[in-house]
Amino acid sequence: MNGILETGISKVHNVNHYSIGEGSISELPLELSRLRKKSNGKALYLVDEFFESNMEKLGDLGFIDEDFIIYIQTKEEPTTQYVNDIYQTLIEEFPGEPCVVVGIGGGITMDCAKAISNLYTNGGKAEDYQGWDLLSKPGVYKIGIPTISGTGAEATRTCVMTNKANGLKLGMNSDYSVFDRVIMDPKLSSTVPRNQFFYTGMDAYIHCIESINGLHKNHIGRAFARETINLCEEVFLSEDMMSDENRIKLMTASYLGGCSIATSYVGLIHPFSAGLSVVLDIHHCEANCIVMRGMKEFYPKEFDVFWQMAHKQNIQIPSGITKSLNNHQFDQLYDSMIIHEKPLFNALGDKFKELLTRGKVKEIYELM
Ligand code: NAD
Ligand code: ZN
């Protein structure tokens, strides 16, 4: 546990251009008119379904008649089938390649925007690119506009999707999955429900406590992680996590957290959380928070801070969710957790399988 390992990630591609600040979404029409001059001029917008009845909250998006909007459902996290279905709809109803794909929403919507942008130029099906560096061409120019903060999807080189046919939850990990442009306008996250604001915000905190406590070190990644943790603690230990000042701080933390995780690995919390998502269909960020119930032994300091933050913001984290599970379901939880070898190794070293026996994993899940 004492060794310092290189992550092996040496060349990092970040977002080309970003803006941050209240009202920065007003830069979009100008950016679009620049892009429209380059090719056929049509823009594709993928927008979180929350805004379908709240479009006025986004202001002027520079929409013209030739453009196309698809509202992205967020009840279920993206499946490869869902992404393929969107792409098929586009082929039928919006022929030709747009000059830009704009993703406006949370991690689900931004990930769909990345995947669709990649499919336009690479062809095939979403599942063909689940893995590392399988895309051969840059996607259509893509702009990410987060409306909730924490996952860091606006900064990372992946877009997470589940292939229901084989149970594989994996993104298109590629430099081509990085947004060309990101616009971070904290005004947009003011309407997020409080519980969701906390769950998603905690994804940034959790990514960084896992990576900073891991065996693999990357100097830049650690610096991003330290500042992400500081900002999250400032936000969630303050009186009102959703104040104007805190929403811009959390948007910053989310972006930095995404940059951090691009250079390192997560640890124990994400594999346990993946088990809850795969077996019990619990959304990623909420599942992470539930997993924190079982993490005292592994992350004692951060465990205490996490529960202080939840209490301070009066957020009830679900409990008792594994109470009535049978042995078969505990086995499924174990199987979908233990396959995440890289993060488990990062957290516990090469003896992780000896430490995380089926019995031990069941005991941990029983705390949730
Ligand atoms: P989300 O997209 O799951 O949305 C959560 C909820 O918040 C939805 O109901 C949505 O409609 C709502 N919402 C979003 N913005 C809102 C607003 N401004 N006002 C009101 N409601 C709003 O949010 P998330 O937690 O950011 O994303 C989770 C997804 O991100 C998962 O699918 C996960 O796998 C993925 N993820 C991706 C990466 C990556 O690097 N690509 C990293 C971590 C997680
Ligand atoms: Zn996460």
C-alpha cells in the first residue's frame, strides 16, 4: 500500500475552450453562427427533458428553423440501445450531418451528445465503441452545457452507456469524446431539486477522495483533486449549498474533478456503486451516496466529512435497500462489483480479491 504507481496516463487531452460565469450561455448564438458558416449550417440540440416545459429558462439558444431538438429522457441512464435509437431517428428525420451537436443537461444528456457526435462520423452502433480508443475519427464539433454539477462529464473523455444485452456499463473512452467547447453557466443549475443537487455534487467529491487515496498518483490529477475536495467541502458545509456563490463553486469543482479523474482511477466506492446500479437500477450518483454507508472502514476521515455534509444540508440518503435481498442477488452484486479490477487494485493493491471475499462484500452491502 505504500508504493507510488504511475497511472500510465501521460498524454491528456482537455476541453479546447471553456467559459464560466453567470449568463455565459448567451455566448451560444454567436458560437453557433461562427460554426454555421463552416458547413451545412444545421445544429442539433440534445436537451434534458426537464427543459422541455422550461425552455424559457435557457434563454436564446440561437435556434433556427433548419435545426433539430431532441429531449433526452433521464428516468433511465443511457443504454447503447437508447443512443442507437436516437441516431436512427436522426437519420430518418434530420438527414445529413449537422455542423454542431449541443448537449444541454446533466451527465445523461452530455453523454448522449458525445456518443451521437461520435456516431455521426464513425458510423456503426454505440456498442462498437465501448472500450478504450476504438473511435477512429473526431466526432462532429460538440458543445457541452451542464445544467447540474458533479459528474465532470463536461470535462472527461468518456460517455457512459450500458449495453443491456451483455450487462456492460462502459463508455467510449477516447480523446474524440472530449467536448470541443464547454459553457458553464451557474444560473442553469438553480432549478435542480435539492436531493439531486447533493447526489450529483457528491460525485465530484467521491471521484476525488477515491483517486487521492489510491495507489496510483499523477501530480496534476492530485492537484485538481485537492481543489475539487476543498470546493465541495466549502459548498456542502455552508448554510445553503445552492446559493449563487455555491452553484458557481460546484460547477468549478465538477469541471476540475472531471480533469482529475481523467488522469487517475477511482477506488472502492464506484465499483460498489456499479453493483447497485446494475442489480437494483439505482442511478449512479445516488448509488455512490448509499455506498458511503459502508465505507467507514476504508475512508474513515472522508466518511465523517461526507455525513457531516449530508446532515448539514438535511439530505436523507436512502437506507435499508439491501434488507430483503436474497443470496442470488448478493451474488449478482458481488459479480458486478468485483469486475472493476483497476479501481479495486488502485484502492487495495493486488490482494484486493483476498480482502474482498464474497462474505466481506455481503457484509458491506448489508450496511446500505
Ligand atoms: P442526470 O443527467 O442523471 O440528471 C439528474 C436529474 O436532474 C434528471 O432528472 C434531470 O432531468 C434533472 N436535471 C438536470 N438539470 C436540471 C436542472 N437544471 N433543473 C432541474 N432538473 C435538472 O444528472 P447527473 O447526475 O449529472 O448525471 C448522471 C449520469 O452521468 C449517469 O448516467 C452517469 O453514468 C454519468 N456519468 C458520466 C461521467 C462521464 O465522465 N462521462 C462521469 C460520471 C457520471
Ligand atoms: Zn462517478
